[in-house]
Amino acid sequence: MVRLSGEEADTLAELLGAPWVVDRIARLHDQVEGLITEGVLIAAGSRFDGRTLADTETRTRTGASVIAVSRSGEIIPMPRTDFRFRAGDTIVVVGTRDGVQAAAALLAGS
């Protein structure tokens, strides 16, 4: 057993998590009919630029889940509720077609 600090645990999760998330999403698409994913860009001037995932209330409002964020070529799997979005982030959302469309509209600011 190895004890890690919070920062070390986060780094390890990022290193191990990104391939797992991509693989798991691919398998879920094969196993669950009607499950879709979509990438949503946080544009400059978005009301969520600088705000946390919790601030969006995406899951509560839409039923869809934020499962990853792509930022400057880095994949951040399973962002925590205190994760802050930045303009230029692409948010990966998963759920039903209606849920994902609602989440895309919410996060895009429309």
C-alpha cells in the first residue's frame, strides 16, 4: 500500500484515468442503446468561463453528465465539482440525446 497526498492522487488519477474514460465510453456506446456523447466548447465570454462544474448544475438541470474536459491538449477525466472551466475548454457530456442537447445548450450559453 502506498499513501498519496491529494495532489499526488489527482495526478495519478489523471494519468490512469484518461485512457480508461475513453475506453469505457466506447464500451458504453456498444452496450447502452440511446447513449450519446458530445463535446461542448466553453467560448470566450461564456457565463461559465471561470465558474465551477457545480455552478452549472448540468446533471440536475439536464440529466446528462460531464465526464471529461479537454484543455490545451490535456484530457481531464471525471472533473470534480470544484473544477473551474476556462474559455477554450471542450466539455465532454454523456447521456440521452435530449439530455446531451440540453446540456450543450446550457453550457454553450443559449
